[in-house]
Amino acid sequence: MQVQMVLLILNNSIDKNEARNIFVKSVSMSRVTSNFDKERLVKHLSGYCLQHFNEQQLDKFFNYLTALTVAMKVHGSSPVEIKRDGDAYVW
């Protein structure tokens, strides 16, 4: 599901392995960064894959990572429990 979400956000413009790489690195970074925000995400992605994202896709990816962080830290949910419901994420 997680890799599929990256592919969905990027309109399947990259392959599955690259989507997995982006997901793993970005989730790891978002979990260890105390003040994770969109600016920090852009800095992170600029090191290797920012060219794949437009502004709307950056917003969607940031919202997804934020939902994952809240679900995991606050609710104790695992990433596989996060589901998309329209434009929102639920767990």
C-alpha cells in the first residue's frame, strides 16, 4: 500500500523500485526529524528525487507522511493500517 501511494501521488511516473526507495527514505527521515515540515521534506527530496514532484504532489506526499507519523506515534498503528478515504487518510 505504501509504495502504491507514492506511485499514485506521482501518477505512476516512476517505477516501483524508485517509489519504494522514496517511501523508505522519506518515512525514515520524517520519523527522526523533530520538526518535520514541508520545507524539510523538500530539502530531503532535493538530494535525489525532487524532480519527480510538482507542488501539488509535494503537498499530497507531505500530507501522507504526516498522516503516517500521527498514526504510528499517536495511535500505535502500522503503515499498513493507513488507508486512503477520498482525500483523507484514516487508520
